[in-house]
Amino acid sequence: MSHPTPGPYRAAPRPPMRPLPPPVSPSQSATRGVGRDDFVSGEAVALDLPPANLGLRVLSGFIDVTIGWLLFWLWFLYLMPKLNQIVHLDGALRTGLGTAWTILVFLLIPTVVETLTRGKTLGHLILGIRTVNDGAGPITVRQAFGRALVGMPELYFFGGIPALVTAAINPKCKRLSDLVAGTYVIRDRASVPPSRHIAMPPELAEWATSADFAPMPPTLATGIRGFLDRYDTFTPQARAVTGQQLVQRAVGYVAPPPPPTSPPERVLAAIAAERYRRDAARIARNQKLAAALFSR
């Protein structure tokens, strides 16, 4: 009895895998995941605390340095003459007291203030920024002392020029004292985005909530919001053309793609509404985590 010759083995076809969003720069703010520049706490939670830009760093440093110089000259122009009227001070004693006052003003006071306030100086407090360690936690006494020790020549002896140059070329706006101490300055007043609400289309809610969103270029996100805000002012032809162009660009940052039969304006509204919801939840979560970190 003859047996049929078995044919070549063929594996069962696998279902298609969900495509991943395109790779993006980790320096952009993401709605999911942890990027290379994200802050990660000791519990491995991505805080994504917004960094302070160069302008805030310069203005805060100017305030702190001005206060430091005022305290420095307070001794030599007022306190020492007053003390000399009460107790005669010879040259050696004046030199010693002046040196001690300099160390107190430029080194000890900044260390104590930043340690007790968990990363705040007067300039930080006015501008709403805070110094944290590279793990997004409160700075220690050692780190505050290192910042003050390097900051004394960096800010006072060289006029802040090394700090400005280093912060300008560093992607995280770190100055020399931050690099030495392992610290970073963040914006402490991050708030939930403005309440310019875009309603989620009900027929796309399930797709949007289960989809993966990659970070979108700011120009594209702004274009989508502008299109939806001025949708009623466009002509029907402009709505169709502009909406289709925006959808074609936006779907490259979403996986899986939206249902093909959905109108472009509904797809864009679903993307904008879901991004807003995730960003608002992320910012609220990060504020709660930051408050827990700095209230200990």
C-alpha cells in the first residue's frame, strides 16, 4: 500500500503584530514610557519634572548673587566699623573676621538654606524653581555644600561666566556646581494644561484609550489644536484637505491606526482629547509625587 509523500512543513501563519510608533527623541515629553532624560525616583517611577531653562537659571542666580554681595559688603561697610567703635580691632583680627564672614556668607549660609528648604534659595523661591539630585529627590547636605563650594569661585570670583557658559552648552542647563554635586534644577510650578476642552468622539473612545501614543512634534500638536479650534471658519474644501494632511502626519505617532472610515476631524479630535487626558493625568501624578518627595 503506497503512502503519500509528505510535503514540506509549513508553519501556521502568525497574526500580524501591532506596529510600534516611530522612534523619537527622548528629550521630548512623552505620554508613556521613560526616556533617557526622564527623572526616575528611587521607586523607579518616572517623574518627568520639567527642567528650568537658561533664562530662569540666570535670573535666579542674579538674585542670589546680588543678595550674597549685599551681605558681604554689609560687614565691611557697616558691621565692622560699628564693632571697631566698641572694641578696637587690629589688622590681624579684622582680616580674620573678614575671612570668617566671607566663608559664612558665600559657603555656610547657602549650604544651610538649600539643605533646610530642600533645594530652595530666595531666587529659586521667587521664580518657582528647585534644586534636586539626579534621582529627582531632595538634595543632601553634601550636595548643597558641593554646590556652594564650587559656586563661590564660579559665581562670585569669576562673575558667573563659567556658570553661564556651562549651562548654555549643557542639555540640562547644569552649571559647574551641578556637575560636581550631581544636582539639577527643575521648574517647581508645573500645572495642568489649560482647560480648553476638546470632546472625545464617542465612536473613537475605545480606540484612543487603548492606542499607544509616541511623542508628537510640537508643531504638529499645535497645528492639530489650531485646526480644531478654527474648524468652523474653514471652507469645506479647506477642512477636507487640511484635515487629511494632519491625519496622515498624526497617524505616524499612533498605533494601531484609527478606523479607516472615520472622518479626519473626528480622528484629530480623538487624538487631541486623549493626549490632553494623559498629559493632565501625568502632570497631576508627578505633582503628587513631587509633593510627597519634598514634604518628608
